[in-house]
Amino acid sequence: MSVEKVGEKYRCNICGNEVVVTEAGGGTLVCCGEDMEKIEG
């Protein structure tokens, strides 16, 4: 899933890391070799 805007939150379904976007540049977020899942919150 491509990062679209500042403030979006993403979680790794393998290790549980969570990130909040501070600068959107497109691209995708990857952790533990898998795309991170966008979460609400």
C-alpha cells in the first residue's frame, strides 16, 4: 500500500512495529520483508 498523506499509521503484522508518517513521499513501507498494513487511529 502506497503512503498517501502525513499522519497515516501503519503496522507490521509479523513483529508489531507501528509507524506514523511524518512526510509522505509515495512508496511503500516494508518491515520483516512484508508490506506494512495501514491502520486506523
